[in-house]
Amino acid sequence: MLVLGITDGITCGAAVVCDGVILAAGNDERLSRLKMAYGFPRQSIAAVLRLAGVKPGEIDRVACATVNNHFYDGLRPFNGWFSRDKGFVRNAVFESAGALSYLVDIIPGAEALYYKARWPFFVARRKAIRRILREEFGISAPVEFIDHHLCHAASAYFTSGYEEALIVSMDGGGDGASSKVYVARNGHFVQVGYTSSFNSLANYYAYVTHVCGFKAQKHEGKITGLAAHGRPIYRDLLRSLITFQDGRIRNVGGRVFRAAVRQLEKRLPAGWTREDLAASIQQHCEEMVVEYVRHHLGPDTPRNLAIAGGIFANVRINQKVGEIDGVKSVWVHPGMTDCGVGVGAALASCIQNRGGPAMDWNREVIRDVYLGEQYKPQEIEAALEEKGLSYTRPASIETEIAGLLAEGYVVARFDGRMEYGPRALGNRSILYQPADRSVNDWLNERLRRTEFMPFAPSTLWEYAPQHYRNWKPAAESARFMTITYDCTDWMKETCPGVVHIDGTARPQLVRREDNPSYWKIIDEFRKRTGVATVINTSFNMHEEPIVCSPRDAVRAFCQGHLDYLAIGDYLVKSPVPIDRQLRPMKTVEAPVTA
């Protein structure tokens, strides 16, 4: 069965799944160059059909993530919840939701009435999507609209490799819920937990993001990094607004959206700092999510945990969840945010009547996420020559990159198929040696970024024990940079450029079979320095999506004044003279032999 999965929400995208195997997946933001683009994913649909080698007439079914949503014909950049350019309809929705928040606890069923009032918009969306698929793509297959959280849950479970799992989906909201919990056994899902969108914990994280001066639903990662710089002294205030009580999450503050933001701002004491507020919401959320998951871990519940949804883009929360007593292992879906619900919709569509698998599922953990665009050497050469850049073709590009990294150069790498999901995993990455503690300041400045977390490390799988503590239970998930670990003392001393001030790091564990070329770069670097880790940060400028095409890569390389560009088999040296003192990586003695 060939299924086209699509999502037309924030970070819209598409995927092609054949009998439970993901053939291609991606999001319009990379193709359109609009960060977190939302609207109907025309570009992604065309791309994944081409990448999968599938003709429109061969599609057996279309699965659209989210049942209830408004339709946007044409892509738009997403600039956070509270920006002024949302248009009349979206502003009216937000204001009516804020007004409704005063009535939910007074009038039974008020929240349900809110969704019923929007029903005509939902119906219009379904008709429009069917029409566009038929008229513009020639896809006449049946179209089904699948619950938002079931899509998240399916994306987590069917890529986890678990036969039995407790599945937790948790985000700001979708189809009236902010969380659903399932027990899955051999493809059969049973829902055991539910939290309404009014009681959304993720929304409160977004409110704090806004109050701290960032864009809600877009810059939450900045709050995660900022949290380690403050003290969690406002936890009692946050508990009085959102708390875990009687086995469920409750919005005891009784407000949402702008009303909730105003309430929070009013109750903060004079002289509050964003560092302390960030630390407070981070610790409060960690505690709440742990309580929520622990509540659903009954005596007969599977001990493997599969999670997805925007709240699990928070790598610190994922670490805390994985450390819960009784959890055997944890899997975070690589496209854990709404960028992955198109994949989830396609996988969920393959569940026969939502009660069991429609085919024999491939139970192997997802091999890799290199599921996007790939470019030919001719296209790379054209982009370089268009910009007037000189290039060479080394006999071994991997060995050359490793040598440059050891000498202290920054190398932007563009190779193979683009990654699916929010993380750059070696094919669209900027690389550097990990011993330079100052790298976060000067490299972020070049990339025009304002970040509070250190860059992430890419570490060879074989050498994980010498870098990270308690790494095995989440090792499969760590292949996709979705969880933090406590670092060993050796790691803190040797690789300070990738260790946060709280002693953690968010690694990508690299296996040879997942990405042989990237693995070879790190291994060659290890042979020169004794360290099986390099810095890996996404190849993009601030507020831009990760690069997709050779032209994107060349433009970002030049704008960021990076030292070298390794693009396919080609190596380009920056025409701009290096304006800093190089910091070669010193050779160190590893404490553990792999």
C-alpha cells in the first residue's frame, strides 16, 4: 500500500510510505526558504513523489494529519503566536479562545462549543484539500483526516522498533487535545490518557517564551538553553497557573493565550529576570511531564516509552523522562514536532480500523532520516561557478575535512540526501573541533544567531561510554540528537565547546552503517586527536531553515564567512581571509578503548 501523508499546519510537509516503510519525507520550509512555513504543502508533495519514484495514480490513499484545522492556500512564514500579521480570522480565533477561557470552568461543554462554532472552517478545509490533490496533482485516491495526536503517536511507535510501548503525545494542542496516551501492543493502540488543549502544559512554556521577549511557539529552544543560567525561583507562581492534580494536568490559572500572558506578567514580581523565569518553567515542566508519565506507568504497562509532540523537542525533558524508575528505554521520534505528523498520518493510515496492523510491519528501528532532497555533481558545480568560487576535488574528501577540523578550521558540510526533522545530522551541518570553549560566541555571531545552548556534539557510537553517562537506554534516540546526557568528567575537560554549563550535552551518536561518509570524517579526526567527537550545528543563518540546495549552501557559506565548504566531493576555501587565531585540536589520551 502506497500512502501519501501530508500536514498543512505549522512546518507543513509530506511523506510517502509504502507498506510501513518511509520512502521520502520533508517539509516545505526547506524548499520555500520560509522558516516553519505553514499552508498547503505543494512543494513537499511534489518532492516526495519524485524522490520516492511514485506517480500520482499509484497512490492508494492520502492521509492528512489533523481532523480540525483552518485552510491556508499558499505558504506563509510562521512568526510566533502573537505577531500582528496573522490576519482577521486567526486573530479572531485567538481572541475568542481567550474570552472562552473565562467560561470553561463555569459553563459545562464551553470548550466543545468553541470547536463546533469553527466547524464550517474545518469542513471547507477538507473540501479544498481534496480538490487541490485532484486538480493540481492528479491524485484521486481516498483522503482521510486523522486525529492529530494519533499521528504523533503512530510516528513514535512505528519507528521505535518496540513491540510493546507506552506512547505519549504532548504538545500545544491539536484536535482539541494537548496530550493523548496510548498503550500499544503488536500494532494495537488503546488510549489510556487524555488532556484537553485548555490544560496545555506546552502552551505555558510558550507563554513564558513570549514574556521573556522571544517568539512563542518558535523560540522555545532559547528558553531551554537560557534555563541553565538562572534559578527556578518562580516555580510556585507557575504551579498556581498550571499543575498536576488528581492524575491530570490542570490549567488552574483559568486563562489561555493573551489572557494567560497578561495574567503571568501581572503576577511576576518587580525585578524578575528572564534567566530565572526560564529556569522556573523548565524545571516545572520537567517535573510535570515526569509526574504525568509516571502516572500512566501502571503495573501492567509496557516499560518501553515512545514519545512525540512539541513538548518532546525539549531535550532536557526527554532526559528526565528516560530516567524515570521503571522505564526500560525511551524513543523520541526524530520529527517530534508537527513537522513529523505527515509521516505519522501515513503510518496511522496503515493501521486497519485503528485496531491492528494492515500488513507485516518492519520492526527494525528507523535506519536513518536522510529522506529528503539530493543533488547531482553538475548542480553543485553550477552553484559554485555561479558564485565565482574556486574549488578542488580531493582524493578523499572525508580525510581532508578531518584534517581541517584538527587544524582549527570551520567546515560547512553539504552531502547526500537532506535530513528529515529539525536536526542537522551531518549532511547539512557546520563542523568544528570541540575543545574551543569560545566557539559559541564567535561562530554564533557570524551566523547572526542568539543562542544560549552550546553546539551539539556528533560522537562515534563506539566511543559513547567515554563521553556520556547512562547512555544505553536512549541510545537509539540519541542517533538523532533528541535527548541530553550527563557528560563524563573526561568529556567536560576535553570537549568544553559542546558541554552546557549544567554538565549535559545533546549528542548525535553516529554509526558507520547510518552515514559511512560522516562516520569516516569523525573517525579520521579521532585518529589525529584522540577524540571521537566533533561539533555539529545546523548549516543555516539565523531565522532561516537549514540549507536544502547547493545554492542555499553556497549563499549561507558566503554570508557566514565560514572557512571551508565541503559540498559533495568538492572543497571550497573561503575567499575572505580568516580574521581569528586558529585553535588546533590538541591530541589527548582517551580514558577508554572502544
